[in-house]
Amino acid sequence: VRGQGAGPEEGEVRQLVEAAYAARPSGPPGTAQSWRSHLVYLRNIAIVEMLRATGARPAEMAALRRGDLDEENQTARAPDGRTLYFDLASWAALARYFEARRDPVDCPLLLRQTPVFAQHGPCSAGQGSAPLVANRVGVILRSLRSSERVTARGLRVRFGRRLLAATEDEKGTARLLGIKGLEVVRRYRGESGADRRSDGKPLGSGCQLRYLNWSRLAPMV
């Protein structure tokens, strides 16, 4: 949390998401290069949406495999065993990316071992089975962001502050962020734009985590 303040403002997060959607590649259709560019475009949107909605770390996202996803509940299992909760926009972005990738759905075992986020470089075969490198997430954000506060860590801080403000549940917030020790979670407390809705009112307090309406934590963009 130190050095990140309250994380990015809500307007900066919206600008990030809008920039990801606006970065649609141009070029002649029907070529291998144009297909890879389209996959990278959809992948980057899915990455931005997941960072916004789940508070996941880049290393956790790079380690995810298709077998870690629960499509029925729209969740993912992080490497440390905790559950990452998607909202509608972030899960839809992931679904569009998978649809374009044409993963081997006819081979369940191979599909389960397929990376959630792939590289899609010129040397990648087929769908691009090589997993994304974690530090690439920072490169993607830097290419899209309008503020230096918009980093993977900053988005995670924003998520933690909003979650704690909405629930007042320190243990639950620590569990969902994969944090050991409540002293770290307590640093998320404070009055900021991240603790309030777009109309300036508090997100809420005293709400038990299991009853939390996740859509309140991830503004519609």
C-alpha cells in the first residue's frame, strides 16, 4: 500500500478500460498476424477487466490455467487456493477472448492445462499455448494508462480499499486478497474517492462479506 496512496481514481480506471477497448488493431484481415493482433487485443481487455474486478496479482494471473476457472459461478482459483470473483463485464471479456482463441474444447485434459492468458507471439503455435509472463501485465498497463497511479498494484489497492469500505470485514478482505496479517489490510482504511460511489455517498459499511453485492465494487464501464 505504501507509495500507492488510495490507488487510481475511478475516472482513471474508466479511462484505462476505455483505452483497452479503443486499442482495436488495424490491418488487413485474414492473415496470421491480424489474428494474433486480435487475440492480443482481446487478451489485454480481459487482463484489464480482471485486474479491475478481482484484485489479482499479475503473477497469479500468469499462473492461471483453464482448469482453475469455475464457469458456472464465474470465479477462478488462485495459486494460493483462494477464490477470485469476477463481475459480469470481466467474465464476459474473458469469454470473448476464449471464443476467439479456439482452444481445444474437444480435449478436456488439454483444455484444463491451457493457460488462461497466452503470449500470442509470432513464434506461438496455434492458439498460443505459451503462458503470459507476469511482468508483461505492467507493460500492457503502461501502454494504456493515463496516470502513473494506474498500475497492477494500484488497482489491487483500489480493490482492497473498496472491499473493506463496503464490508468492514478485515479478515474477509485479507482472505480475498491473499494477505497474511491484518495490519496490511488496515492500511486500506481511510476516506478517499475509492471508498465512495460515483454520487459521493459511502459504498456502505458493516456488510458481511458473504452477502456482498460484487457489482457495487466494480463500477460499470
